[in-house]
Amino acid sequence: MPPAPEPEPPLPPRPQMPGEEECCHSDCALCVFTLYERRLERWEQAVAGAQARRLEPGAD
């Protein structure tokens, strides 16, 4: 009998949106909301990749 496949690691939690009070409203190049959007995009890609791997033939 072949060994059971290793379980996929759990996904990291969804990034939390910063509060309005965390932004200085000075048009920073790396605004907390810009950083949040980047983290959210990476998280969404990780979720999509995990879902695609689960749908691959032979995935249980």
C-alpha cells in the first residue's frame, strides 16, 4: 500500500485591514493600506493555489 500523501499545510489567516487611525494621511509611498492590499493579494494567490492543488487529479 502506498504511503498516504502528506496533508497540505493550513493557510495563513486572512490579513486584517488596518484601522483608519493607523494611516497618517500623508500620501506615504508605503501607506499601511497599500501594504495591506499587497498582503491581501499574496494571501488570495496562496488560497487560489491551494484550491487548485486540491482539484488536481489524484488529489484527495
